[in-house]
Amino acid sequence: MIASSRQGAICISCVICAYNEAPRIAAVLRVAVGHPLLHEVIVVDDGSTDETAEVVRQFPTVRLVSCPGNRGKSFAMATGVAVAEGDLLMLLDADLSGLAAEHITALAMPVLAGEAAVSISLRRNSLPIFRAIGLDFVSGERVVRKELLGEVLEEIRGLPRFGIEVYMNRRIIAQRLSIAVTRWPQVSQSRKTEKLGFWKGIRAEWRMIADLLDVVYPRVLLSQTWRLISLQANRRGAAKLAFRIINFGYVR
């Protein structure tokens, strides 16, 4: 049986972390605000120095939480989760393009329908290797139960700035939660090079990679990806493919 926020059985809180996303966040909010499956939309402004907060205030029903300084996505996520009211969390990045209402519905439905415990997006511009194996292990668009993150907020606050997705994966694997991958062939995420220019963007991308490696070692990242795929509903073939790639293609 499908339970929705309108039926009062299950509420979904949408949490969006944003840092200097004034040119992009309105497109995401126009889709999320008023969506029938979302109980509330929360934007955590992570100390932006542009007009991000002003853009968010143009959407009166959005709950804006402002951080006094830029602490990184992990800390911002913990801040948003702490105030969320829903049983489920829908986590969205603020810099998506091509997002439509049907994408939010598709991301939510596997969890609402009880087909999986976690839903993760696979965007059009996910890395080719992620598209090949059918899972983007660092995707920022997910639906999870609130307790997955709500029980460990202090740990999340202490993570590297961009360590939240890898940390979340670790908890998903430890609890052996089933995963549904939601393909978003029309949706893209803005790259750092698009936002900051080429060289500043490259430096920002490397800082993100460094944060990932601060949470787990490279071999563990590959193993984590395979384990996540093995938890994917009805995707045993993909899990075998990922195992072959990891053990014979990238790690020898």
C-alpha cells in the first residue's frame, strides 16, 4: 500500500543545502514547493555570500535556516535534518537543472510503496562509470528514513565538509537497507567549473575528492559501491558487473 503525506501516514521533509546558489536554487524550489508528496521544504543556507537567502525568501512556504558561516554540506545537512518534521527525508541538491515534478515523484515512490528502504538518483551527467554500473554512490538526491541520519547528528557535524554521502552509504550498508535507483535522464547537476570558472572549479572538485578520502580509503570506496549495488532490489546482474569492474578493471 502506498502511503503519502496527504494521507497523513508518512510525511516527507525535503532538505536542500545551499551555498552561493542564487542563480540556480529557484528552479529547484519551483518544483519542490507544493509537490503533493512533500510535507515541507527546508533550505539550509550554509553561510552564502550571494543572494541565496533572498531568493529562498521569495518562496514563503519554504523554511529557511541560515548558518552564520560556511561549514560545509555535512554540517548543513545535520542542521536541516535536526529541524525536519517528516518520517522520511528527501535530500536534493540546490544546483539541479531539468528537475520536474515527476522526478520528485519517481524518487519518492519506491520508498513510499515499500519497494526499497532507500532511493538514490542517477542523473544524466553522473560520471560514465556510475551510469555503466547503474549507481551513483555520491548522488546528493536521495530518500531515506529520518532516523538513518537523525540518530547520528553529532557524528555528521564532525565529518569533512563533503563527507555526508559516503558516511550515509556506510550506514546503509551496515543496516543492509534495500536500495532503488531512480534514473533521471533529463536532470543534470551543475559542475564546479560551471559555477566558479575552470581553475577555481577544478580546485573545488579536488577538495571534494579529498573530503571523500578523508572518510574512507580509495579501495573502501570501490568496495562500498559494490556493496550498495548488491543491496539494490532486483539488480543481481548489476552487482556482478560492478564486482568485475572493481576487481579486474580498476583495482589490480
